[in-house]
Amino acid sequence: MALACGALCTLAACGGSGGGARHSGDEPEVTQYRYFSGSHLGGDQEDWELWRTDGTAEGTARVHDVSAEAASYPENITQIGGRTFFTAWDADSENLWVTDGSDDGLTLLVQAGSEGYLNQLTAVENLLYFVMTTQEHGSELWRSDGTPAGTQMVIDLTPGSCNSHPASLTAFDGALYFSAINSCIGRPGLWKTDGTAEGTVAVLAPQNGSYPANLTPWGDSLYFSAIVETEYGLWKSDGTADGTTRVRGIRLAQQANLGWFTVAGDLLFFRANDGEHGTEIWKSDGTEAGTQNVLDLLPGADSSNPQWLIAHAGQLYFAAYSGGTSSGLWRTDGTAAGTVEIRDTDGNSVRAMNVPVIYRDSLYFGALWDGRHVMWRLQDGGDVAEILNASVYLDNGNPPFVLNDRLMFLAEDSAHGVELWRSEGTFESTVLVQDICPGACSGWEPYYVP
């Protein structure tokens, strides 16, 4: 089981899978830990290092002081089995590290150097893939098996000073798929690799100028957006060049704003702008005829701008504008008639919904209340949303997560900076886990999720 969580990641104490939603009353099989970048000092003395928590005060502690001289700023935290990979600074170099969580379990895998950097850590089975930029090779694809000797460049797609800029790294059918471009001459394409130079091949030829993005596994195909012969559209691939085909073209010559690919039930949902309806919610069943606009929430060329798409109970929930200054919360089954707005207990729109998560068969999310984002809840099958706690304000850049059958989220209140809170879905159970940085300073490093 592999998880990639940016500045946060979940790891089982016994090397099992990461945390996920359970039914109420279920006991976790093993204790889960969330790794994060934390600091117990504020102001100019911030000392961001690698911490972990199990959702209790007693189980929250610093794991490693990576850099003895200054803050190391751990990021790109990614779990594979019983190991946690992350990037962090030591002296003047950003480096890739791995730990098993024990006091002496920290290992340096590779150094990017003073002018290099690492990002896009992605797990595929037992291998970690990442993008590293160095003076010698530029920005290229690398891999690691968790040992220094097994950490190496996969292939230099653009030898010399040019960069291939791998992006959209995605695991599918036991291989890694990614987009890459020759920075000297252009020509982006879709590639896949088995971790070897010989096994790295183009799936959608670079000369087509495809700009693949939004890579999303669904069933036996990988779906993505691409621009081919000036047409923006939805594509799919079975992993072969011959099996990579356009599902439907969306818009010619102009940006179609495709994004937020999300599978719900037996449909793939996404947002798109076909030039006639603005940016609206679309669906696809994998065929050209079955790929279409669900509903024009803002008729004409205006855009409802759907975002924060999440699947729940076979339906899709999302934020979108239908007039006014803030987006509302909507639900759809893929039909115009089955697309409805969710409202609060007073019948008002739920404004500026973001960072949704499923916990104990209910949808939790951030939304505005009295000018601040607080945690809300929509019970399974319901049409009315309610506030969980109006005095705890969410840190909007950090999505909530489930850990050991508790809902966890970053928030602040009148007495504390941004810290970790937990809840079991009631006002009374919503409490601060630990004030890592006492007082008004924040113990969790800010982390933005687009």
C-alpha cells in the first residue's frame, strides 16, 4: 500500500496500510501514524523537523532532527510499506531521505546539491519515483528502492543541458506514467516506465504536442486530458501507443480548462469549457457519445467553475458557482434532474466549500461561517449540512484526514495557532490533540493543496 501526502503522510506502526475511513465502532487493526513537518518553536526560532502522530497527545512526537544546524523543512512525505520517504534540507542541499520510524532508522539516499531540488515523490508498488533537478542532468526522472545504491536516474530523456521536466507522475497497472517535454525544442508527450531505461517508452508520441495532464486510472484504462492537433479533449490509454485514443474532443484552438478528474459510481466526472457553456461539470462513461456536459449551472458563456470534486455513495459532490460571490455545495448523479444544491439548516447556501473528506459514511468539509472557514458535516443521504464546531477555524490549505477512526484536521482557535485537532463527529469530541508550539504560534507547517 503506497501513499503520497505532500507535507503529511500516514504510516501503520506495524508496516501496514495508511489510514482510511472505517465504519463507526470498528477498531483499527494496528496503530496508524501520520508523519508531518512540525516545529515546537515560534517566530525566528522555527525548527521544522520530521514529526509523527497517532492522534493522541502521548503519540505525537518528533521522530528525527534531520539538520542539527537549522530547520530541515521536511516535505513530499510518501509512505511505502513500513518506510517513509521525504525530502529535507541539510546544510545547503535538498536531499531524499527514508526512515523506518526508529531512532536510528534514518538513511540519506541522494543529494540534489545546492542548486538542485526534488519533488513529485510517487510510489509504484515497492519503488519510489521522483523528479530531481541537478546541474549535470537537468530535470529528469529518478527511482529508489529505499537504499542509496538503489537510488538512481531512470533515464535522461533530454541529455545535456535540456530538461524533460517529468510531471503528472501516476501509478497505473504496475507502471509509472508521466508527461515529459524536451525543454530545448518543446514536444511534450505521455510516457510510461517499468523503472529501467529500456522499459521507458512513449505512449502518446511527443511530436504530437499533447500536453497530457489529469492522469486518472479508471477500470482498465488511464484517462487524461491532452491537446492534439490544436484540439483539447479527453483521452484514454491501455498502456500501448495503438491503444491510446481520443474519447472526445472538447474545444478547438482555445484552452478547455479540463481538470478535477474524479470517478464516482460508473462515471468519470470532470470540469471543462467547450466554448459554449463556460467551465461546467461534465461526465463520461468512456465513450464519445457518453461524454457530455451534465448541467449548465450558469447558463451561457459564464462559468460555474466546479472544484473540490469528491465521490461519495456513488454520487459526486462539488463546489460550484450559480450566482453570487461564493460557490455553493452541489450533488449530482450524472443527470441534470439529479443535480441539486445542498443547503444549511436555515435553508441558505453552503458557501465556499473546500477540503472535503469522507468519515464514517458522512461528508465533512470546510465552508464559511461568519467570515471564517469551519468544519461542516453532511450525513449520509442527507440534503442539509450542519456546522461541527463554529469556534475552531480551519487551516484551508491542509485537507482533513482519517487516522485511527478519528477525523483529523488542522485548525486554530482564539488561544492556539495552527495545530492538529481531532473529532468523532460531535461538538463534544472535537478537541485539540497537542499544542506543539505553545500559544499563538503554529506547530504544523503550512501546506497548500491546489
